[in-house]
Amino acid sequence: MTLIDRYIDCWNQTDSEARAKAVAELWTEDATYTDPLADVTGHAGIAAVIEAAQGMFPGLVFSPGEVYDAHHHIARFTWHLGPEGGEPVAVGFDVAELAEDGRIRKVLGFLDKVPS
């Protein structure tokens, strides 16, 4: 399973305990997540942002986009949010910095398409 697959799975995890476990496995303890709507640090903050996104868009799921590229300790990728198998209502572009152990240390997120 690739980094983007694990990342997307984390964002789609609706069970709070399983989500907390997935965040802890994928992100460093001091990881940061910043996008136009959030700026948080640590596992609890990241899990809360994911839960809030799910609350804003009930029934929608995240899926990988067309772009995935990585070098050194940096990855960039696109993602979609929409109904399962349907047209996305939101599209984003994230850049992730990885720690030495392969977990995510920082994500900088951009929103390319948002619902009106």
C-alpha cells in the first residue's frame, strides 16, 4: 500500500478509534497539517480535522487523484472528494514531508475545486 493509499484511507476512516490508530501509524507525533481551512499540530488535531471534513461532507469519500510524485523526503499528490465512483465535488493538491521513519511530518494542502 502506497503512502497516498494510506493517507486516503486515513481520511475515509469513520470510526474514531480506528482513525486515531491510523493517524498515529501514518503521522509523527509532532506532525502538522495546514490547508486553507485548518492549521493543526499533533495526532489529535489531525484526527479532528479529518472528522470535521467528514461532518461537512457526509456520505462522500476521498479517492486518489491523477498526480503522485515523490523524491527525497517529499511527496506531492492530488485527491478527490465525492460520491463513491462519482464526480468529485472537491479536488485538492497536497505536499507531504516525510520523517526518517517514513511517517508524515508535515502536509501543506491546497484546494483546487471546492463546492459552491
